[in-house]
Amino acid sequence: MQRRAFVALAVTALLAACSPAKKEATPAGVTKLKLATDWRAEAELGGYYQALATGEYKKRGLDVTLIQGGPAVNVPQLLATGAVDVGVGSNSFIVMNLAKENAPVKAVAAFMQKDPQVLIAHPDQGINGIADMRGRPILLSDASITAFWVWLKAKYQFTDDQVRKYNYSSAPFLADKRVIQQGYATSEPYLIEKEGKIKPAVFLLADSGYPAYGSMALVPDSLIAKNPAAVQAFVQATAAGWKSYLYGDPKPGDAAILKDNPEMTQDVLDQAREKMRSYGIVGKDGEIGQMSDARWAEFFKVASEQGVYPKAMDFKKAYTLQFLPKGQ
């Protein structure tokens, strides 16, 4: 969850400079790409790791170096300086914030059709839906207050006096049954169940109409102009990686994740992968990586009506549909 707080604060870094990404081609004509993820190695990044481990990038003429994210990795800044060629954007607000600041970068694919964001409640509090949380204290990060909280206030008439500071620990939630906590469907509910010995009530915002995408591939305009074939190849390979990771043999991706992040465990990977399938977070054949003008328009309408973006802003400069996966 901390990745959202960190990445969202880095948007203005792209305004300083956005030089063309530096690439070195091998004698065989392979295009080298550096990919920065938005957090430490985990199942939520499994498609990228799987594509690398199973050779999906290589067979499409790409030599991809994966740079693991974390609290010290600023994805927009890496894109701005040309240190990386592709970055993972966690949510639609990050992408739209870049467009608001006229940053020369675009989302070229969305590898999570549903943002994994959830609200978590205690099971014995009579909360059967998000609307039942009105008036309850809700633990939120600073970044969440300027992101999905905007949608919650618009749809459910939540008020700012419900907000409590979320410090990325579930201890306050476990200590007070009235408290609601933010989280990822693939992470916090499982950890709460293990640590607190309770099965929490979990509500995926996307299943109540939250229109944001997740895990978007962000590419500088300079790379799109200079090497569109490499961008298309990256998107195709990553889509194949996600399909293989969720619906094939995930062992290559898991091994790469565990190597990059020794703190990760196999049980966490296994349950996260199952959650991504059961919630339809990534999607199935024909859905993986897809985006649409209608979906982006829906997202922008909600956010702009709440004053997050000027209503006259050209939201379409935040993304391009030119490179969407074909024939998965």
C-alpha cells in the first residue's frame, strides 16, 4: 500500500526534464529496455516477472532489465531522467496527475482491469456494503485521500471527519472493531486473517463501480515516437506474462520474485494469485492490458466533478490506445 503514497507524490518530478530513454541495441538488433516497478517484488507484479523469466520479452526482440521498486525508487523521476524506459503506474490518479502537469508520458496498457483497492471491516459490525461505512472511522493514507477517497465521498457521501491516519500497520484496525481500513485485496486481508485470527469483511471498490485501472505501463512520448515497435512488443510480452502467471505455471515468475524479494513468502504469493483470479483483477483472455476511452472518460468525470482536475482538461493525453495487446 505504501507504493501509492510514494509514487503519487513523485508526479512533479517529470516536469523537470523528460529526455529520451537511453537504449543500447545489441549487435543482433535486440532493444534494451529498463523497467521500473512500483513496489518490491510481489504477486501483484507477477506478470512482468513471468514475462522476463519465461522469455516472452526475449522472443519479441527485447532485452528487459527489471528494476525493483520500493520506498527509495521514484518511478516518474526515473522516467523523466531517461534512467528507465518503462515504469509501472499504480492507479489512474497517478496517470491523470501526470497529464494535468503536461508531463510527456502516457499509459500504454492497463494490466489490472480492476484497481485492487479494498475497504476492510470487522466481520461482526453489521457492515454488508460500503454504504454501511458512512460515519465510521476509516484509516487512510495521505495519497488515498486525494485518490479513491474522492470517489467514495462523491458516491457514498462520506465526510472528511471520518478519516484517520493510516500508518501501514493493521494494529489500530485490530484494536478497534468500529474502524475501517484501506488495503489491497491481494495483501492486507490475508495478513489480517493471519495476525488477528479473524476473517475480515472485504469490499473491492471496483465491484461497486470504482472505475480506476491499476498496474499501467507508463512510457515517455519520446520512446513512443522513436521506437513504437518496442513499445508494442513490450505490451504484448507483458500481457502474455500475465496470462501465463495467472492461468499457467507460475513457478518461473514466483522464483524470480522470491529471488528479488527474500522477505516474500510462497503462501503470500499463492493467495494473492488466487485473489487476482477470483476478483477478476487482471482479467482473462482478451481483457489483459486493455483500456478504453469510455472507461477513462468515466474516471475523469468523477474526479473532475470533485475538483481534482479542471473540467476542460484534455484527459486523453494521459494515455494512448495505440499499443493495446492483440491476439492474446
